[in-house]
Amino acid sequence: MKIGFIGTGVMGTGIVKNLLKAGNRVTVYNRTKAHAEEVLAAGASWAASPAEATLNSEAVMVMVGFPADVEETYLGPKGIFSVVQPGQIVVDMTTSKPSLERELKQRTPAGVGILDAPVSGGDKGAKEGTLTVMVGGDQEAYQTMTPVFLQLGKDIHYFGTAGAGQHAKMANQIMVAGTMTGLVETLVYAKAAGLNLQDVVATVGGGAAANWSLTNYAPRILKDDYTPGFFAKHFLKDLRIALEESDAMGIDLPATKVAKQLYEQLVDSGHGDLGTQALIKLWWKDEKEDGKKD
């Protein structure tokens, strides 16, 4: 398939490389070309704008940082919608606002398929092609794109009309918020109690408390590795969207509110470009001083 791909960050790079491995012809755009060098070296072609990446592509896939970036990518002067033609499919893989996806659907030119398809699985899933893809939007477009999604992930789920994929991702992020706070507090408690942290991780991970965050992020924390599999600032964005949506639906999510407050502290302390596992820095300084907060 001829695919335009916009956004070659941590996640986008792994996705593009898997698309290339599957035999697709991929044209990429990123605001900073240097961040696209890895996928260009792997065989992708370069476009100078989202519009240029859209031209001659059967599908255009977008994975950028924030809802404002999505709007600019779709609706800007050199955006996708400035050139998109009937028969093409546009897929937003950014974790964004369900309400924005519904607005984009209303503004989509006639004959163009549109999907929101955020993913879960982190940098590891993007590299290994084991992502979970949560899809909303045009069902016919979903059927066309399913073989492509299966090149990126092992679990593909269609949830309904525009914005439904983003709602599913919000549910996912609410769960992740609980496992991340549980992970860091487990390590803080175990260290304060004088326990061997490697043994604690192995023991907890082998029982009823096992979870993805523990398996994937505890080893990074124990190695002082805070490189982003997923940026803390982007996770904070996701939690804010989840709480905005929950307010609109008239539901209260107190645990998610606490997680948001903690990630706000982390980002405000200058750690927004670290991975979500850096949350433990609210308790541990770089020297891992027991029981002290930054």
C-alpha cells in the first residue's frame, strides 16, 4: 500500500519501520527532519508537509503529540484536508480528544474515509509490531485498513463511530494510571522496608498483582533508565482528556484525578520529556534517597 505517515517520534518510528518491512511504500513528514532520519535510512521517502505526504497515498496515518497538532496536521494551510481526494483514507493514531475526532469527521471531504485509531503497547510494542489498536470511524475504511493494522499490532478492535477509538484509549489510560501509581508506590514502600527490589518485582509480577507497567517499567526504574517509551507530558495530556470527557459524561474518577495531579507535579518539575516511569522521581532523587521527595 502507498502510505503517508506524519509524525516520526518514539512510537511513529517503530510503526513506520514495520510498515516498510511489510512491503508498503511509505512517505513521511515530521516537523524536525532529523527525527525522521532513522525511517528514511530504512527506506521511507520524505515529504515537505502533511499535504505532500498525502498526495499519491492511498492512506495517510497521523501520530503527533497533542490535539492542537492534530488540528494543524488536518486543517492547516498545508494540511491533509487541503489536498485529500475521494477514495483516500485518513487515520489519526494520536491519542486525542473524542470530540475533535467527531469534528474532523464532520469536516471530512466527501468520499474520504476517516478513522481514529490510537494504540497501546508503548515503544516496545511499536518496535515489535505487537500494539493494540482501538478504532472508531467509518466501518468500510476500517475493513480496508485492518490488514495494515495487523502489520502493527496483534489486537485490533473496532468500537464504532468517530471518536469511539479515542474513548477506548481513554479507558486504557485510566487503567494505566492506576498501574503506574501502584508500581511506583510498591517500589517506594519496598525500598523503605529494606527489601531487595529485584526480588519484590519478581514476586509481585508472579502473582495477582502482575501487570504490564510492572513488567515493562520496573526493570527500567531499577536501572535508572527514564528514557521515554511514552513521554510523561503526553500521558498527562491523556489524563486531562480522560477527566474532561468523564466530566462531560457526569462521572467522577477520583483515582485518575490523583494520578493527574502526580503527573502534573512531575511535568512541572521539569521531567515532562522523560518516560512515564519517571513518576518515581517524586519520591526518589537521582541518588534514590530513601523516603524523601524532591
